[in-house]
Amino acid sequence: MRIEFSEGTAAEFKGVDHADVLTVSKGAYMDETMTVPEVAAMLNVTPKYVVKLILDGKLPASANADGTRTVARTDAEAYRLRAKRRGRKALKELARVSQEAGIYGKQK
């Protein structure tokens, strides 16, 4: 994954969903961090699963002095886009295998 930075504000953030490029606006948005529950809500998963992603090294995070884990918003967005691509790829493969198996053939 390559990350490109462009001039702009947080409101102009946009993830480019092609060619493994994530475009991120410069500004306050770059320094923003998210808590585990916030990342979980963004990814539509449980906080426990987000902690597992962190512990497995799949999602970079840091811990505050009080032990609270935080994730950079750009890292969370990049993970979300990668997960979305994996899901699309899996769905296409499922459709291909189903068609080859004749599951969607004409009904008698």
C-alpha cells in the first residue's frame, strides 16, 4: 500500500479505491488518533477483534501512559480499504466457483 499526501483539510479526505493508493489530506486529520471502540465502529467489528488485529500486528497501534490503545486514523482507514478489497476478491471467487459448479443453472 502506498500512501500519498495532498494539500487540504480533513473534510476533503478521500480514499482512492484502486491501484493500492490511499490519498490522505494534510492537516489536523493526519495527527488524529482513534480509540479501540472508535476503530471497531469504523470497521463494523467488535473492540475485542480490533485488539486481536493489533496484537497480531495487522493494525499498528500505540499505548498511552494509562494503557489505552490508540490507532492513527490513517492506519485504520488503510486497513478498512484493504479489508474491503479482500472481501470483494473473495466474493468474486465465490461467484466464479459457484458458476463453474452450475449452482445457478436453469431450474427444471
